[in-house]
Amino acid sequence: MFLLLLIAIGFYLYKTGEWQKLSQKFQPSETPNRSEARKIIDMRYASGQISDEEYQKIKNLL
């Protein structure tokens, strides 16, 4: 009976659009920052942690 009540409440929230509002509060809203990623890759390449081939492949992906 309790499960049926939870399903009914979930269905109601889904139909009214409240479910999406609630789910957005719990999901991170950060977007990937390409310039920050490039800086990290450049630093790893400069310190010798990644090879020339890996560096070029990663740069092409970004």
C-alpha cells in the first residue's frame, strides 16, 4: 500500500513538472571549462607526465 502511495505521488510530481524542478536542485550545474582543462594539460605536458602523442590527441579533442 505504501509503495502504491509513493508511485502515485511520483506520478503526480512528474505530470505537474515539479519532479524536474526537484531533480535540478540535486544535479550539479557546473559546465566543463575548456580553458581550465587546457591549462592542466599544458602543465602536465610541461612536467613530462604525458607524451607528445598523448598531448596532441588531447589537444585535438578539446
